[in-house]
Amino acid sequence: MEPVYRWVFGKIEDERNFIPQFLKNPKRFLTEDDLTKCKALGLSLFNDLEGSIERFNELKKYIGDKVYGTLGDRVAIGKLVDIEGVNGEIERLGHFTHHSAVAADYTHNFILSEKEL
């Protein structure tokens, strides 16, 4: 598989980096539909570095600097292997949702890029 990109916090080992948004804050999704909840149980990844940065900047305009505490402040680059899960369809700006098949340790698959958000 080609490289993938994910927003992360300063150190790749930060426990927040590979936890789905739903598990970080389930109450946030109480009124959402089932599809949104399902996507929130996966990891947001991108197949395009520039697309990931563009989407981050869109969210920053919408929710402000709070985005750094919620989503991260760096971009990590990594690779996925088939046994780690299932990927959804590629969406706008190269975004896709990855649902883990096992309790994978993604810290071994990703490294911090030089790109700060």
C-alpha cells in the first residue's frame, strides 16, 4: 500500500494518536446517525499529504485553535498492512476511514513528518 497520513500529537507514542474520535469522547456522538458513529469508530487517514493539510486547515477555520488539542499538531506518515484492518472508500481530499481488525500498535507503522500543522 502507498503511504498514508494521519494528524498526530508531538510524539508518535502519544496515546491519543491512534484512538478513534468516538472512543475519546462518546458523548459527542449521542445525537449523530449510525453512519457517522461508525466512521468515528475508525481512524481518519489520508492518501495525500497536501489534502490532509488542506482538510486540517478547513477544520481550524471552523473550530479554531481547539483543533490542536483535539486532532493533533503534526502529520505522521505511515503504511498499513492488510491484516491490520479494513479501509473505507477514498473521499474528498484523499480522506478515508480505517477500521482496525485487531488491537494494532500503529506506533510501529508511522513516523513524524517534518510537516507541522
